[in-house]
Amino acid sequence: MKRSKNCFISKAGKAIAGFAVVCSVFAPLGVSTGYAAEASAAGAASNASLRIGDSHAGGKVAYIFRHGDRGYVAGQVHGLIAGNEDLPSSHWNEAIKSCKEYRGGGFEDWRLPSKDELDKLYINRIAIGGFKERNYYWSGTESDLNDAWDQSFRTGSHNLGYKLDNNRIRPVRTF
């Protein structure tokens, strides 16, 4: 008895396969046209070799977005930039203001990192550099009217800090 090397595909399977081919051929046509898409692709290509700790976009690359992260775009490189140095220590409301006024690298979109972003800075603190190890840093994540989250750069622990406490500040922005 001989076995055929040909695959058997039902009529329904052929219809689905035909639909998939049509969609894969025609779907990209409207997506990649235009100057903005070309500029975005060129920017993604130039960012492809970035690593944590590299100087880029007004500071140091602190984190590169991965699949599942907010801000992740397949085929492009985006992430979080940390300012090159700490801003003067202050209470929480002043920290928010200081980050908004910061103009590192000529960029105007600096802000206080969220609690999760601050944790990424802590994890990559050696590659980023310049952190004061025995200090607390403010996050932009509030708990209530009087408290916001901060993080110890000695132990990595997250804490609720009284907003009138003076903590260190490291601005961030996304690219």
C-alpha cells in the first residue's frame, strides 16, 4: 500500500487558507504608507542597538519595553529614560514641579516616575548610575492626600512616605 505525500485539506480548510492568504497580502498595503510610518521605522532602526545604561534622548536608557508592557510596539524600540543626575531633594509636591521644569537634553516631557518605573530604575541603578544608595527616592504614585510611594535605594523596599518628607528625585521620560 502506497501512502500519498499530498496533504488532504477540506473545502472549508481551503476557504480559510485562501482567506488567510488574501488578508496577509492586502492588509499591510494601507498600513505602511506615508511619511510618519517611514520616520517611525527609521527611528526604530536607529534605536535597535540601545541597551540599558546607554546615553539617549536626554538621559540614560533605564528600561526597554517588552511584549506586554504598556508602550510596547512590536518591531520598534521604546522605553524609559532616566535623567543623568538627581534633582535637589525636596518634598513630594516640589518633586513633581521640579521634574516638570527639568529640561535635560532639551526635552520638556520629564516627570516623576511611577512606583513601577521607580522600581525599574532601582533594578538597573548600576547601569544607569548616579543614584545615592542610602537614600529614598520619590515616585509619582500617591496613596492618599498625605502619602506617596517612595523607594529605598539601599534595600529596594517600597514605602509610603509622608509628602512633606525630603526625598531624592530622578526625573524620567519615555522614548
